[in-house]
Amino acid sequence: MTNENLIQYIYGIADNSLILGQRISELCGHGPTLETDIAMTNMALDLLGQTRSYYQYVAELSPKDITEDDVAFLRTEREYKNVLLVEQPNTDFAYVIVRQYFFDVFHFMLLKELENSKNVNFQAIAKKSLKEVSYHKRFSGDWLKRLGDGTEESKQKAQQAIDDLWVYTDELFHMTDNDKAVSKAGYGVDTTNLKDSYYAAITSLLKEATLDIPDTKYFQKGGKNGIHTEHMGFILSDMQYMQRTYPGMKW
Amino acid sequence: MENMKEKEQMKSLEDIFEAKIARDEKIEPKDWMPEKYRKTHIRQISQHAHSEIVGMLPEGNWITRAPSLRRKVALLAKVQDEAGHGLYLYSACETLGISREELYDQLHSGKAKYSSIFNYPTLTWADIGAIGWLVDGAAIINQVPLCSTSFGPYARAMVRVCKEESFHQRQGYEIMMTLCNGTQEQKDMAQDALNRWWWPSLMMLGPTDDESTHTEQSMKWKLKRKTNDELRQQFIDQTVPQADILGLKVPDENLKYNNETGHYNFGDIDWEEFWQVVKGHGMCNKERISARKNAWDNGEWVRDAAIAYADKQADKEVKEAV
């Protein structure tokens, strides 16, 4: 188990928090009510806080003299290892909620396992994040029920978002070669074991929300290997703007 | 006869009300209050609430581009605090018998005003520092006296708002300090932001006393403790030495410390620009209102869904109880 293995493994987890945190941040000030705006911003804050803990650890592990900001802002697109789901745009509130719920259920299960990692840093970050993510899961799950079993319009919009985002769920359980190595050593999580309970949880909530499970046979993948959708470049050009325009400065 | 009696009753209610204010006691939502007091408070508190939520937009403009993770998180938290301030202020306003929907309608239709400073654009990262330092600095000067204003819910909301604002102001100043200790490019960015935000910040403290229409009555109700010109002088006296520490130049050729008065003399404010922006012709007036309106209009189906769902759940509970 080399430090590089661990660093790559961390990217696979932390980049999800960074990119989803960035996506939700775009909505700050534009929510459907002030209360939801505040709650969504809280989730962005939690995710970015988690990102910082992971990246600070990367900076420690790295042989180079780098900071959390170098990790966040100075990689190229192919070096980000987040899943495609989290980079999908804020098309409307239904997409935001469905994307969040699909991710939160997975995130919670992942952290539950990561809490038992042999690595004490992972244990600590997972423990702290679990409290936050259990709230996220409740928030997005409750909203999905409201949208599904609310009005005709909200049901139709929620179903549309589910149908469109469903293809990104399978990738959550893909294991790269590095994931396999880190998991085999007892540091990482074998996510293939989480797949059945994930779909069981999602199915049960969608049923309660009177929404249908899409009948999809094909899924999208690539993010975990750094092959992203076309949205990613725009996320990065926004996010990296200052660091790229004014290299090497302190802020 | 009846009419006389009513008038007498009214007079005694008014006396009780005036006496309460004179004794520095709080007026609470259920207490009797003159209609003019209610209306003035709805106007001022809602204007303040609108300023908080419109104020989220110029700063929100930089959240996705913040230069470091620490700054990004701090800015998100700051903008979120503003949403929180909006929330308590709308709630305080609602106790006066007006709904949140009506208040939003007034904002969206242009009937209600908000602080004009938020109609200026945020062009560089240094603007985020300058807003914290200057705009929040001016806001605190305006708001601290309101912690002891006569209307209870407003005064209590302001205690919390002021604590958070003073934190934001220090945070903004710290952004400026970091820039001023940085490269020449960063210093230039800081100076440019001060140049653009200085005069609008002075205008933020309101028209000069002889132009201000609400001052006298507001003083009586403790909605104001000092006049606009006094507040402005206080702001300038406090801020100029802070600019000196940063090594930045305040963009006013006539700015000079006056040994006799112990205050800074300053140049003429361009009130024409102030009124232009107040009347809706600042660079971002249209964008700000349309951003708020879009958020509200696009959120309608979401709010409807939440209500429909809650109604269905309530029906289920009733059925289960039967």
C-alpha cells in the first residue's frame, strides 16, 4: 500500500464532495424558499468541509510540498475522480433533489464502512461526516417524497429527473484497480457489497414517493477514471479561475 | 356621543403607547400601536429584510470562484448568514400583520426598496473583501442603535444580526489585509475595489439630513438614534485609519483630518448617482430583481408540492385516527 494508492483512493471519495459541494453552491441565493436555501447551503458547507479534511490528508501524504488548495484547484480535468452523477447540472429543483438523494444514500453507506477502515484518518473523517450525511439523506429523501406525492406537476418533474439521472447510479459501485488494492488491504471499502442494499433502499423510498423505477439496461461510467461529461470542464473553469489567473498567490 | 367616546379611548391608548416608548419599554406585536407606527415598521423592517436577501446576490456571484477552499467556505457561510437575517427580519415583519408573500410581491414589483449598494457589480475577488469591510461596516453603524429600538421583535432580531455582521466585517477586512500583504497585482485589486466601493458606502448611510424625509418621526420611535450625517461622519472617522493600516488610499482628494473638530472633512458626495440607483437605474438593479423573481417563480411548483404533500399526510392521519 503506497501513499500514491491512498491519494488516488481519496480522490475517488473526496472529489465527489468537492464537485457536489460546488454544484450546490451555485444555488446559494436562488432557492425556492429561504428555508430550503439555508438548508442546501448547509449541505454545501458540510461537503466542502469534508473535502478539506480529505485534501489536507492528501497534502500530508504527498511527497511534494502542496496544500489542500493545490489539490482542489490545480489538477487537470482527467485527474478528478468524482462520479458523473455529482457533476450533472442543476436543471431544476427536482434534478437537484434526485441527484442529492441518489448520492446521499450511497455516501452514507460508504462512510458507514469507511468508519471501520484500518486507516485512522479515514475513520475520523467518516465518523464526523456520517452525522452530516445522515441529515443530507433525510433532507433529500423527505423532499423526494414531497415532490413524488405532491402535485401532478411535481410528480412528473421528479420522475423526469429520476429517469435522466438513473443511468449515473451504477458507477457508484464501480471499483477501479486502485480501489480494489486499497480495499483488499483493509483501508478502503468494497462498494460492490453495497449495491444490493443501495437499490433496495432507493426502491423502497421511490415506492413510498409513488414514483417509478426506470427500466434501464445501460448505464454511464467514466468519472472514476477521470473521463467526465462535458459539464465538468465548465465547473472547473469557474472553480479554478482565480488560481489559474493569479498563480502562486495567497488569498 | 359615541364618536367622542371612541376618540377618548383612542387618546388614552395613544398615551399608554407613548409613555411606554418614553420609559424605553418594548412594544410587542399584540400591543396596541398607532397605524402609522405599524406601517413605518413594516416599511423599514421589510426594506431591511429585502436588503439582506438581495445582498446575497453580489457576494453569491463569487462563491463558485472563491480563490481557496477556506475562502469559499467562509463566503458560503456569510451569504447563508444573510439568508438567516432575512428570515428573522421577515418573521419580525410578519408579526405586524403582513404575509411573506405580500412582502415578496412588494419587492418583485419594485414597490419596496432595498439598500441601493447591492445594485453595484462585484467585479473582482477584492470586492468581496471591500463589501465585508465597508458595506458591512456601514451596515453595523446603521444597525447597532436598532438593538434598542422600540419594537421588540425588531430589536431582538437586530441583536443577533449585529453580532454576525461584526464578524463579517472583520472577515472582509482580513481579506483586504491578505491582498495588501500580497503581490502588486493583489494590492492593485484591493485599491481598485476601495475606489469603487467607497462612495457608494458613504451613500448607504442615507441622504443628507435636510433631504431625509423620515428622520424626525423615526427618532421619536427610536428607529433612529442618530441622523444620517452623524452616522456618515462616524463611519468615515472609523474607516479612514483602517485604510491607512492597509496602505490604501481613500479616493477623496478633499479628505483631511480636522484637528479642531476631531473629525475628517470630506468631499462632496455625488447625490445624482445615488438617486439614479435608488430610482432603479444602477448597473445591476434589473438583474438583482429578476434573480429574486426567478427564484420565487421557479420555486412555485416546489412550494405547491410541499403544501399538497402536507395536506395528503394530514388527511391520512385523520383517516388513521378514525
